[in-house]
Amino acid sequence: MNFHAVIHPRSPSHPPITALAAIVFILASLWAPLADAAPLKVRVRGAAKLSARAQRVAASGDARTPGDVVGPAVNELLLSGALTDDAGQPLALQPVVIRIVRETDPHDARTALGVAAARGCDSAAPPTPGAPPPRRGATTWGIAVSGPTDAPEITATTDEEGRLCLRARLDPDRYKATLVYTPPPTQALLDGVEREITFDLARRGLALRFDPTPRVVQLGTPSATIEAIAIVDDDETPRVAPGLDLVLANEKDELARAQTDTSGRARFVLPGVKLGAPGPGELRVSFRGDAETAPASHGEDVERHVKIAVRVPAAERGELRPAVPEDGISLVAEVSPTGGTPEAPVAPADPLSEGSVEARIGDVVVGTAPVERGFARLVLTFTAQGDEARVRLRYVPASPWYEPLGEPTVHVPIRGPSLWSKAPILLAGLAVLAFFLVGRVSGQKNKPEPAPAKADGEGRDAKPRLDVVRPAERGQEGWTGRIVDAHEGSPVRGARVWIERGTFEGRAVLASVETDGDGRFALPGIGAALGDETITAEGRLHARLSQQLPPPGELAIALAQRRRALLAGLVRWARRRGPPFDARPEPTPGHVRRAASDEAATARWAEAVERAAFGPGEIDARAEQEVAGLAPEDRQGPEPPVGNDR
């Protein structure tokens, strides 16, 4: 007869557990000084991304440059683009320098004249025919021309969405445009970018795009379908472009070819594994051009995901032997991607060395091990009765593009420990108890000196808070203080601090300042307080903290980063909802997403919180509001007092 394992916590009075607890206490005391060391801080630079497209369009109005030939069919260049950071956030009001030259003659005088007369796409009415062109250096709707007469440069300033656009009258021919973005001092942690494109104004322009736009592609699917649309858009009536041979490629290789049908769509069908290796990448559709249509290309950043399966070959073959769980049971798990086809299975060039495998009995983690060259070598340690334990294995990825596929259960045979195996632990427990008894007796004789007082803020919880360090002295007015990061303790530069008072029309700001480079601020006095004033602090990347205005004096304010505030809000929500969303020791976005199998909105919110909390890029007020806007309606409920963990 088989008996399944039952986990029993030991009594605190059991000698082996007492000994182990004492040893852990001693080691923790020795480790404490090392734990107080300053944390290592890493500064990471971002990268700018610049997309651009040039097309031939019908000339607007009667705008002409000197030397233009008057005719019924006059076209001009429309150059558009977008500037973002590597997280996809637009870079607004940033200068992009653009140089345009004719391929056959980089010093062509007519090209220089056309570039010098460039204008913004949303400019006012065109100049009157016969009027002189705009003076050099003039700015019209974000466009400025500078440089020598034979090699002018255009400086285009991006709008609030990071977009730029210009129009210029050029002869029908092939040209090369170079776009350069050099970050100003305000973007010191951002690397610049240079982009070069070629275009042909003698042929009709072609726009390519994916439909739908691929964001996440699965490598494990036997057949992946990518669709693209080709549209001729060099006049006021865009039209589809049938019969064009398009090429699909990733950032390294050509993947497939297809021809557009009568609706201008091209369908690429290929095994998912051909899309590339797991991780971030690019898919690009392109047309090489023909006698009538200019070459075109369009790319999208994608994430390539793969499902990861865990199996224990020894358990499948029935080769596991009974062992003592208290001594540790060795278990070798094989970890590998799944899917693909027999001809093209999903298999990386090297065995998987990513993430870890976690073993659980119920909700208790009994072992974990990193994945190294396709294997995870676990040691399971637990206390159980019976002759078998049901162990559930789960792959825990370190990158979002590796997704766990199920949680297989392994039946592990076990046996009880012998009496002699416990003898060393019993002796160690007695020795530790004797050590404590001797120390207690000697401690009565020599009373230790009191520990030195902790520094201001040391030992407090890493939560947002506002504390009064000291009240103002007689005759002093106003509030001074310093704002720091609640978790790192570093000063928050450029944070805003303000005082508000309720009025019949709403809230009125009485005083407002920004912190200096050391996070310090000084607010002036506001006269007599009425009792309903509040003081609020907020940083660009730090969540807002507001509470009742204290009496004048010196303040210490700690703000939590917005990404931490979003994560804390999810934890509070899961605590209120309870199982299955709550988990111990603490619910995570991934756990909430899996628990919300029947609540699509909750799953999307949890996924957005996970990307914001652990993904790249900065989380400012706008990003925080976008994620918070996805929260389920039942997120509303009792919140902790202002100033606690947000």
C-alpha cells in the first residue's frame, strides 16, 4: 500500500531544529556588518532610435525654388520620421540635422537651392510667386536651414510625439539623406543615432507595413504567418500595389518571399523557428524596386518567444531510488525548448543556460537550481512521511522571451532516516545549547555597553514617508528639508514640493519649489495656517506623496519610484482579493497574471505592471498613468494611510 507524503513542521523544542536555529543566529550576527555596506549603483545609458521615410508627392501650392520649370505635373520630396528612445517613448522638441545630396553629384547647385527652401509639412500659406525665398537661418514650423550655400543643412525639431516632417522641391533623380541626432546636455544618458536612406523621386513611392503589426512571435509554432500590405501613396489618392515581389527578413537573414495579391497584401508562411533566436529582434519587409516603383522597406521591433518544457528522464524510466528527504534528494531535470516541426525543431545552437527550475510540494519550495547546458541539478530537502512525495517542477525564466510550459509532477520515492544518522545533529545541538548557557552566565557578570544610536533614517522600512526632523526655532518660518529615494537613499534631484489649500474653486497652490542637486529644498512661510493645508512631493520618476502640512521646521521626505509604486499597488490588490491572487511570501505580477485566467483585463494589467516594474526604460507620470488605467475596477478599495507603502 502506498502512502503519499504529508509535510509536518517540527516542534520548536526538537533538538536538531534548535541546533540549526542557533547556528543560523550566530552566522547572521557575523554577517550583519557586511549587509550594511553601501549598495552598488550602476548607471545605464539608453539609445535613441530614428526612423525615416522619403516619398514623392504632388507639389503643394505654387511654392517654387529658383530655376524650377513650370509644368502641369510637378512633384516634390516629403521626408518624415520619428525619434524615440530604446523603450519606444517619443523624444519631443529635439533637433535632428538632415543633409540631402544628389547621388550623381553631391555638390549639385539645384539640389542645394531646393534644400535651402525646405519647409515644414504644416507650414502656413506658401510664399507668393516671384517673392524671394525665405532668408537662411529662418525657422518655419520647426524647420531651420543653416550651413554654406553649396551644402545647406536642415535642422528639424520634433513635435510632442517625437515626429518630424519637411517638404522640398527637388528634380526627379536619386538622392541620399543623412539624419543625425546628437543628444543635448539635458539628455546626457542617451546615445545619439545616425540614419542614412536613399530614395528616387523619378519613380512612384511605395509604403509597406505589416498587418497586423507583429510584437511577439512564437518560435514553437509549426507554421507562422506574417502579412504585409503595399500601398502607392505618392498622390492624394493612395492605392494598393498588386503584383510586387516582397521579401521578409530578420536582422540577419532573408526568411521568405511572397507576391502581393489584388488587394496589395502579401502573405509569408514559414516555420516559427526560422524567425530567429529567442529574444529581441526585428522583422523587415522590403521591395527592391522596378522601373515604375522606387525601392521601399519597413521594419518592426519584435520579441521572439519560445516555450520551455521540464522533464525528469530518470522518473520517466522508473529509475528513481528511495532516499531520505532530510538528507537531500538529488534530481536531474532536463530543460529544453518545445515546438517546431520534425524537419525544423526548436533547438538553440547551444543547450539552454537560462533561468532556473523550482521544485515545490504544495506551496512550499523544497529545492531550486539554475539551468546549465540544458540541465538543472536540484537537491530536494523537506520533511515528509510515507513512501512517496509528489514534487511539482516549474521553469522560472530570467528573460521574458522564455515561457514555462506547464508544471509537471514527479513522484519521488522516499524513505525515513536511520537513528544513527541523527546522532551528529543531536551532539551539535547539545554543544550549541551549552555555548548559550555559558554565554548567559558570563553576560550577567559583564553587562555590555549600549549599542550606538542609529543614524537618521537607518533601519526604517523602505517606504515613502514624510518625517519632521526638528521643529522651527522661535521666530523662524517656512519649511526646509531633503528628498531621497526611499529604497536607495540617494538624493532626488529636480523633485517638486508644494503646499496647497482648499478653496471654493478647488485647491490653490500657496508655495512651490524644486530640489537642488543634493535633493534639498526650502519653502517660504505661508502666513497663518487654516488647518486644511497639505504638502505634496513628487519626482519625475518618483510617485507622489501627500499628507497634512506639519508645523514649520526641517523635514525628511522619502519617495518611492513609480515602478515600485505600481508593483506595491498590485500586491495590495492581490492581498484584498485573496486566493488565488494572493500568494506567499508575496504575490508577483506573474502569479497574478496566471491566476487571472478567466479575467483578461486583470491579466493585461498584471502584465503591464510586470513590464513597468522589471522592464527597461524609465517610468514617468505618463507611463504610470497608462499602467494604472488598466487596473480592474475592483482595485478601488481601502488604501493605507497617505505616507505608507504606495
